[in-house]
Amino acid sequence: MSAHQVEDHGLLRFLTCGSVDDGKSTLIGRLLFDTKTILADTLNAIEKTSQKRGLGAVDLSLLTDGLQAEREQGITIDVAYRYFSTGTRKYIIADAPGHEQYTRNMVTAASTANLAIILIDARKGVLTQTRRHSKLASLVGIPHLVVAINKMDLVDYSQETYEKIKADYLAFAAKVGIDDVRFIPLSALNGDMIVERGEQLAWYDGPTLMEILEAAPAAHTEHDEPFRFPVQYVCRPQDSANPELHDYRGFMGRVESGSIKVGDAVTVLPNGLESTVKAVQIGGVDIGAAFTEQSVTILLADEIDCSRGDMIVKTAEAPAAVKEIRATVCWLAEAPLDRARTYLIRHTTRDSKAKLTGIDHRLDVNTLENLPADKLAMNDIAEVTFKLAQPLFVDPYTENRGTGAFIVIDESNNNTVGAGMIL
């Protein structure tokens, strides 16, 4: 095997979305089946279930629809995550539900994805839910969209049908500002153009779905990101048998973006105290440097005040401290957003009380128009402004998804009631 074939392309998180019954779960099942990721006992179990239902072929959608209610109704309700890997890359797939009332589940799944596969049923073309999910995917900052025109076997693999749907979608994408989009015809049921090319789509000369996924850029690789390290815990080991640990004070957390190495000049926010990195460790072992999405312990050269909710950044790359944020918010709760109430905003590891000061507009997910609004109901998406009691250290969501996102919490019951992306 040549060197470039075994090169690790990094983790890719991707999302499948689209309207009800477009074949999202079947597509994922087919990907897992054709990449030989399914264990024999799992395959036997879904074969038995398929036979019980009187189906002629194995129903691959059963691989992701794990809830009893999903299997009984033949629909996807909750987000299902599946993991698989090829020789060159690891994947995390999120299967988002297609029903309108589960819009909030789709937003949750989309928040960590780097690529979205939007399925379209070749018989039905571009539907309202297709447009809605495409707009949501671009809103939550998914940089790459793949429009998969599925069920080509039910339209006799017609190139004319494919080209018409492609033209319709491109007209819609131009209107809402989606520019990075690719198209692929496929049959999830028969496996055409997923891992193997199949016999039926000779007129399509582009890559298969698997080839698109293998070549997609991994998260955090497309532009330089500043170092952001929200502190989760201060580690002070209590080990009387080991006197060396008496002065040990490590700051534990996850690198949200960027990288850090021993000797780098850092600033602790909000107090603004400066120091340098003395050590970077995982499990007590020095590793010298840390990169995005690694969970590490950082030791500083100086004894400075730093605790949970603080953020360690490189001195030259400090973010702005803000006491007011403008954001796109998806409202998740059944109780509407109330201007009179105080909410808690959780941003990385830091909390701040917040009050809504204005709703700029609400997005009508059916027409994709911006409408005036004075309240938000469940699944509504709007541009809003919050006033904060304590400053937060934020980046725009388009530049940094880790420090550009937050959740809104109802203090009375500790429920998450909204998810926001800072503008």
C-alpha cells in the first residue's frame, strides 16, 4: 500500500438530514454495511426484524433507529449517532429526524458537524423540509453541504430528473447564500454510488459518496484558530506520600481551538494576569504541546488566581470581553422565551445571568423570510440580543464554533431552553 493511502485524514463528523422518508437511516445503514462496519450478530438481528415485518430485503435503517417507538413507526425521532472508520479516517455520523416538530433535535446534531448530507427523494424533488434543513445547516456553520438525490432506482435512474432537482436546489441555494454545495445521484437501497459505483448511473462521472467523505477537510483545519482553553477544574492532588505533589496546581480542560506549547505566553481571563506555560500533561505525563479537542492539564510558571469558568488564552490572541451579545438562537423549550425573566447563559465553562433586550427578527422556516417577533415559541429561530450580568469572552461563531456558541438555561428547573450562535 502506498504512503498516501494510509495517511490519517482526521475525524469527520457529518450529519444526514432532509424530509421524512427520504432514506436517511437507510443511507447510513448502507454506508455501515458496505464499509464492512457491521458485526455479524447485528446483521442477524436486523435480518430477523426485517423478516418479522414481512420485508423482502434487509431493512438497513434499523441500524440507526434504536428507539422502540422509532422502529414501530418506521421514523427517526431522536438523533442517532453511529461511528465507523475506513483505513484512512474515523467518522461520527449523526442521523437527524426529518419531522418538523423535531427541528431542535436537528440543530443539536448540526452544531458539531463539519459536513451535511441533505437527502432528497428523486420522486418528490426539493421540499419545504429540504429547504429548512439546508438553511439550518448553513445557519449553524456547517461549511460543506452534499445534496444526495436518493431513490434514483424509483425514477429509472433518470439523468433528466437529477438535473432538474439540481437546478431547483441551486436556485434556492443562491437565494439563501449557500455556496459550497455538491450533488450526487444514488440509491441507498441498492447501494449505487455510495461505496461502490454500481451499474446504473454510468452517466454520472463524479465521485461516489464515500470518496466525497474521504476527501472532505477535517474540522479546525481550514483556517488558523486562536488558542482557547476554558478551565473546567483545578487539580490539587492530596498525596501525603508524594511531597513533590504538594505544590502541584494544574488547570484541567479541553482545548476548544488552536494549540499551546511549553514556554508560550498566556493570559488568564477575566483577571488579565499573565504567565507562561510550564508544562502540558495528559494523565500526569508531560506531552509538551496540546492541540484542538485534546483534554489536558496545563501548569503555569506563576502562582496566579485561576479557577473553573476562567479562560486561558495566548497573550497576543485575547478575545473581547462582552456584556451584551447578539446571537442567532434556536428556542428548544415548550414555554416561550419571556422578556420579563432572567435566564442563565452557559458559555464554555462560564455562566452569566442574562436578560433578553430585543428580538431583531424571527426566521420563518417555511418561507425563509425574516419576520418581526415579540416572543419565541418552541423550535423558533431568531436573531436576539441578551444583556449579561458578568462578561463573557466570545468569538463570532463563524470564526470559532467552540467559543461562539452557548446554551440558555432556565434557572427554575435547570433545563436547557435555547441554543445560541454569536454573531
